Amino acid sequence: MKLVDLPRDVRARVVTVHGNGDDRSADVVARRLRELGFVSGEPVRVSGFGPFGRDPLLVRIGTSSFALRRSEAARVEVEQVHVDAEQAS
């Protein structure tokens, strides 16, 4: 699932950041996302959306919050985290 498709306030974790083309290291946007903390295993959730076309997304990664364009969030692959009832309380 892409971060752009994650519903609001659903817990997830980063799987990977997809770059453009074959050379991931040359993709400036993908590299910058990784520098901001979008790395494998990091907890993430969408906490809000912009007023026009749901752009940008307000994303919480670890303890930081960022506004990402939908095109940037589409590069981040995530997996939903299912919380057990015991862990939630």
C-alpha cells in the first residue's frame, strides 16, 4: 500500500521508498524522504489532509510531522500495523 492511500489515523510502518528509474541513489526526492526518516520499519500515519484535493498530506513519522505532496507520498510504500486490544489499552 502506498502512503498516499493510507486512511487518516491508521497506524502503519514504512516498507520502502521508491525512486524514479533504475538508479535509486540519483533520485533526489526519494533520497530526501529517506533523510527525513522514511526508512524501513519506521512508524508512520497520516494525520490530516489539505483543503483542496486532499493535498498536501500531514504525515507523522516517528516523532516528527511533515506536509508531503501526494506525488511524494505515493513513493512511500507502507504496511498497516494491526494493534492487539491488549496493546491498545
